[in-house]
Amino acid sequence: MADLISVQEARERMLAGISYGKAEHVELAQAGGRVLAEALVSKRDQPPFNASSMDGYAVRFADVDGADPDYPKSLTVVGESAAGHAFSGAVDGGFCVRIFTGAPLPEGTDSVVAQEDVRREGNTALISDGGHLGRFVRPAGFDFQSGQEGLAAGRVLDPRAVSLAAAMNHPRLPVRTKPRVALLASGDELVLPGHEPGPSQIIASNTFGVAQILQNAGAETFDLGIALDTMADLNAKLQSASDSDIVVTLGGASVGDHDLLQDALKALGVDLSFWSIAMKPGKPVMFGTSEAADGRTVCYVGLPGNPVSSLVCSMVFLVPMIRKMLGLPHALKTQPAKLAIDMPSSGGREEYMRASMEWRDGEAFVTPFASQDSSLLSVMAKADCLMIRLPNAPSSKAGEPCRIIPL
């Protein structure tokens, strides 16, 4: 195995063997943002009857054909049809029914005359514009019909999809089970926010940012806390994550601490695939798999301890893994942009540079920040995007194309 593998190869190895998660049923009110596991078929017609799309009068078109302001047609109003309160009975020639938007058309009628084209005199309606046959009528099944597929498997249940599912009369929806991701920070130097660090300690921040990235991608995350720099504590905390789909360690994968984490993973039966990537930031990334007692494949991803590195690597590697587990497209989402400044040639690692973005005449122009140190969360927080530079890229001039990952 080579010491360094490419970002593309690392991503391919991580994604290999990942399959869709299991499905579960959830209440409609809790389905927002989930991924539909099966195609959803309508249980009813919508609308379930011929419905009015206008406030006006339900008529037989034959009775109002040719009506105009000079020669209005006169009909007798015999009742009313409102949403939830349909007119009972049939309408014969020479009669009409007052109707409101969404109400069922009475039997015998086939058109609606808008109320502004009617002058009412007691129970007489004088029609000045008969329109055309079927005017202002939404026929039964106009939106969708019983048995028709309304939502395909793999659809993210956004507000539009949830509304359609409800209208198709589905109170519970089959959705992909959220991937379970356990997060474990490691290092004696770490203390949680709100605690007072010792002389050689720092505040642990990685877990919180990585967790939000994964939750936004559709995962369920579990914080295992901070492991001490001892084999016993590391092993104990890793073993507590056995029911997870992905176990993410934060820190402990760099050269100085490499052996400790590697030995701990091997003790769990993890088959390590790689532990170093030609990437900046994010060189010390570790990946391996093991088989759980129930036959599931559990993925182990060791992220760097530097906070910016862990955030960038989560976007580049973990988000595609989560999306594949959910049955969603999982290619890394990038978009074109242009350089706002000249750039020197790059080194031998694929670089994800924190950058600001501005729009000029509909095009995005990006400027990398002067400092790209992987410890600078303040710079990461200011960035609009990550600008991707391929390994050994030649020097580039302002205005030349580039690729970015919007933040």
C-alpha cells in the first residue's frame, strides 16, 4: 500500500460496499427531511369530484351558451354548494346553483360562471358571459388519480413532497433509516466547552461542527465524549459504538499518535484500508471496516485533530457516505467559479482552500484567504466556499476557471 492515496481513491474505497440502509415507517408529521424508501402511490383521486375553481354559479353550459351583456341568460337559483357542504340533488335545465371555490359541482351541471359575470335578482341569476363548456371546473382526478405514483423512492421529503403525501392520504411514510454515526474525540489535551482548560489543554470543538455536518446530511449522531490517550479508555469507548454504522474518531490519527489508534482499531477487528491521503488539509485520514455481530459492515473513519481539517474531510468524505447509505446521489457537489487573483503553482496534494466569493455579472469569483493553516477556525467561519486545487496544478491567472464547494 502506498503511503499516500488520492482523494478520489480514498472516496471510492470509503463508498465501496456501502448499501442502502433499512426502512422504517414514521408519522407524516415527523417525515420532513427524511428519504422515501419506497415509491408512494395515491390512495385516492384529487380532487375526488368535479370541483369549482371559482366563486360563481354552477350551470349547464347548454343553458348559458351565447350569453352576453346585451342578451343575458336567465336561470333560477335552486341552492348552494360550498366546500364540505355539497348541493344535494340534480340540476335540471333552466336552473343553477350558487357555488364556491373547492365545492363539488352538482349533478347535472358541467360549467361554472364567475360571479362577476352574473347579476343576481332574488332567486334569478342573469348570466352575461357563459364562457365555454367546462370553464372553471377542476375534473375529478385533475391533480392525481388513485393508484398513480406520486413520489418516487429516493425522494427527499421536503415540504412539497410531504404535502403531496398527505393529500394522497398517507398518514405514515416508509423512509430510509438514518445512518447512525458515533463521534469520538481523543486526546488528553481536550476539555469540553464550558470547562477551564489546564495549562497545556484546549477546548474540544471538532465534534460539534462535524456532528452538524452529518446531521444536515441526514445522519443521527452520538457523541461518545473524549477518550484519554490510553489504550484501555480508547478501546472501551470504541467498543461502546458497536451498534453504529460509522464510527468517526477525531484526532489521534497523525504520525505521533498513529500507532495508538491503529492498534485500538485492530484490536476490534477493523481491517484498515488506508491512513494517509494526498490532501490538504486532511492528510492523516484513516479508514477501515469490520463486520458486526448481526452481519452489518461498520465503517471506521479517523479524522485529523486540526479543526478545519476535520470539517473539510467531513464534507469531502463523510457526507457522500451518508448520502449513499440513504440512497441519494453521492458525488461530491462542486460548481464552477473563476479566480479573482493570480495563483502560484500548487504542491503534490489536492488542496481545499478556504475562500471568499463575490458575484460579478452572474459569475462567482473566489479569493483564497491569505492564511490556510488548518487550525484557523476563524478563517473557516468567514469562508463562503472551499476552492479546489488539483495536485501539481500550474500557476493560474485571475479570471481562469476553478471548482468550488459552496459553504
